[in-house]
Amino acid sequence: MTKISISAARSQLGDLVRRTAHGREIIALTDHGHVAALMISPQVLEDYEDSLAVMAYELRQARGDASGRKTLAEVRSMLDESTTS
């Protein structure tokens, strides 16, 4: 992961976006030395979400939950609810 200050990123935004989008690089934007935000490509985010959905399914299976599978949209909704609580 590449770290760059917000002030330095301003002048390099186009390059940083291209590196993120095409190189699948994760770029951390820092504010006073602390990571304030991450730039990631939509594909990387989708890959993470897919992995979380698979892990959630495997966890339900390991717990013996026979309630059936959940769709990716349902898992995303559950994750959204848990992050806003």
C-alpha cells in the first residue's frame, strides 16, 4: 500500500486514480501522518465483498445454519447495516 499526504495527492490525483484503477494499487491518503482514506478500484472492492460473502456462507455452514444461502445483495445489505450501527 502506497501512502501519500492529501496535500501531495492534490497535484497527482489523475496519476493516482489511474494507478488505482488500472494497477489495482491501494493508495492511502494521509492527514497529518494518519491514514484518512483509501483509494481502491471498484474491482478490488467487489473482490473483497465477494470474499466476505463466501466467508459468511462458510461460517453459517460451519455453525450448522440450514436456513439456506443468501444472495450477495443480501450479504451486502447485512454488512451495510452492521457498519452503520
